[in-house]
Amino acid sequence: MGMAALLIAGACQSGFERGEGGLQYRIVNDEGKEHAVAGDILAIGMVITTDRDSVLNSTYEMGVPQLVHIAPDSIPGLYPGDYNSMFTHLGEGDSAIFRLDMDTMAARTGQPKLHFADKYVTFSVKVFKHFKAEGLTDSMLNAQIMDFYEGEKTRLRAEEEVKINNYVSNNKLEPTTTASGLKYIISEEGTGEKPVPGDTVVVNYTGKLTNGHIFDTSVREVANTQDGLYNPMRPYEPARITVGVGMVIPGWDEGLLLFPSGTKGTFIIPSDLGYGEQGEMRAKIPPFAPLVFDIEIVDVIKPAAGE
């Protein structure tokens, strides 16, 4: 069981202690190290859930820890037992579960009660790194943080090939690999025309990480299968993409040229042909993340004369 799953499972159990301001918490692991204080920065993994059994957010989707700055208590709006103060119970290597009372939060801040929970929001937190601010200039502290994240990127880069190989093995796939490293599988061969650069490909797609997390789809029924993915303002319909001109990530530009109209299949795209070391924050694609796209080529449209 991974850390995120372990903490969520723990959150369902009883045994919470009460801290300052009524904050409820349970320490899962205590390494006995110095706790964070105002001004410090923590690199954490965190899963936020509600008492309606829904996951609001998980930093684990991005593959790298999230930074949390421990703000001074003097900042307006902060109160004992709030979101900020729960991190002062933790040091490097610690993990804990915190429960915030929505009624208390609304009363203390003067803000309306959050609509997505009945009574509590639960934060399952693991501290990976504690950056202590005391005695350091901002530039010195930032240098430590940059070094930490360079190490995280190196780790993710090293794991990429393993993720791809495991995905292929676990799904019993036999992909074809191109010179660039793109892997593709044709599940249903189309009989239509194969596109050339400059053509418009009309395509239905579902994009996911190798762990199965779907980050985008053009198919309404697929969007409804994952919490938080469906967007009622979006028209779910096939995308229209001019291929071979850099309109999309390189893996798509190459892959779409391989599939005739009517073809169904899958692309497995290494990060070099995707979003690379930066990832894509809006879609929650981590750095060095291989991508999997299930594809259906609906049509291939030639450019009009003179275009």
C-alpha cells in the first residue's frame, strides 16, 4: 500500500487528539525531529478528503512534494488550530492526519462555510523535507529548495522507463516502437486515408498516466467515470488537430500520422515527446511523466484548395 493510500485508510479510524483551537490530529509516524516553526518551509505529500468520502486534492498526482510555507501567526485570518497551524506539529519524516471543523473555520474567519463538506475536511500529510529558515537568507533557503527539487526530478527521470515497461507488461501489450521512442498499439485497423502533414485529424481521445489517472478526454462517458474530471461547461466532442505542424506535443504529431481514418489504438508517449521535465500543472501531469492515450481517428480532412 502506498503512502497516500495508507494515510487515507488511517483517516477513517478513530483516536484523534485535540490541539490548540480544537484542531483534531493523529500522528501516524513521529521521527522525533524538530518541528516546523513560522518562516520554515515543508515539502509535503498531502491528500485532502471530505466527510462525504470524496478526494478534493492529492499532491501525489503530481509526483513531487508540494511546498508549504509556515506563516507567522500575526497574519490576519489565521487562528489557533487552522490549516497553517497543523503543520507546526510536524518535522521531517513525520506523517499525520488532521481534521478541520468547517463550522469552526467559518466562525473564526467570518467566511461562509465551505459547501463540499458537511462537518470536517481531513488532511493526510507526510513531510519529506523540512527547510529551516532560521539563520538563512531567502537566497540560501531557495538554493536548498532548488537542490531538493533537482533531486526529485532525477528520481522521476530514473523511474520513467520502469513505469513504461510495467504498464506494457501489466496490460499484456505488444507495442511497436518508433525510432523516437514512441510506442503504439493498433487495436482496430481503419480502412480510411492516412493523414499527411497539414491534414486535419478529427480524433476522440482519452489521456492518462501510467497509474491509470485520467487527466483529459474528449469522451463525456469517460469523463464521468472519474471524480473531478467532468466539466459541464465543456462540449465533449472529437478534437480537430492539424498534424505535423507542431500544434500538439511531439508524440501526438508523430503518432497521428501513423493511424488511418477509422483506426483505434493507443500511444505510449515518453516524456521527451510529451511535457518533459516541466510537466503540465493544469492537467496535473508530473515532470518526466510517460503518457498513455487511447485514440480513435474519426476522420481525416484535407486542407481546402489554396490553404
